[in-house]
Amino acid sequence: MAKVSKNARVAQRAANAGSGRDFAKVIKSIKDPVTGKYTYKEVIIHKDKVKEFFASK
């Protein structure tokens, strides 16, 4: 089997830039102020937006 150069791997990663590895499933627990029960919000978002998602109320 032939050896793959590092440059070929970098080019392959750049070609797959829109793949699913750029996204993450995040789950946020939200407490209801009236009843005190928790609900969970599940969202699949881009990994660059994760901190913004948890910072927002």
C-alpha cells in the first residue's frame, strides 16, 4: 500500500470542510421559574456557535 503524504491529507481536509464534523449536538437544561421543573433543549449547531448558545438565555 502506498504512503500518503501530509500535503495530501491537508488538501483532503480542506475539500471536506463542509462535513458534519463542524457541527455539534448540544443540550441545554432550562428551569421553569413557575414550576421549578427542568426542560431540555437539544440543538445541532456549528461548533463555532456553541459558546454563544450557552451564553444566551
